[in-house]
Amino acid sequence: MVQLELWEVVRPSAQELATIAREIRNLYWFIRNSRRGLHDARRRKVYRQVAVHKKRLLLAGVSKQEILELLACCRAIRCRSVGCLDCLQRVWDFAPQFDII
């Protein structure tokens, strides 16, 4: 069975994708630093917010593997892979080169 899409999906720009990835990283920071048992309701709310951002990335055409790498990187304290969506090395590789004197 094929599901038809009745509305056009707006594809976000590269800057918007970077913003979504940064929001996911910030949400995972809260999850890592909140106390289990004390902030459980807030943690569930944050996980639901992460799910919304993941769906936005999937609709934007980002591969599932890239999303999983981003989430694994966000769960860790330090960046685990150089190729994740929000990795600083990847951002610097795609940023335009400026000559600073």
C-alpha cells in the first residue's frame, strides 16, 4: 500500500538543518544533565521534542544513518564521529574559506 502525500513538504536549507541539529544537541544536553527520578516528566517531554526534530530531518531528506550518528554523538559527552550532522569539523569543512589577516 502506498501512502499519498496531499501537501508539499518544504525542504529546509542547510542553515536550517544545522539549526535543527544544534537544537537536538541542546536537548540531549538537558537529558544528560538532569537527574533520573527527579526530572522524569521533563525528560520524557524532551524526548518527545527530539522525536519531532528527528521527523523534521527525515522529511528533509536526511538519511536515517546520518540521524542515528547524530543521536549517538549527542548522547556521548564528546563528539564520537567526525561526520555527524552537527560536528564542528564537518561545519568547518563546508564553511567558506576567509582570509583573515
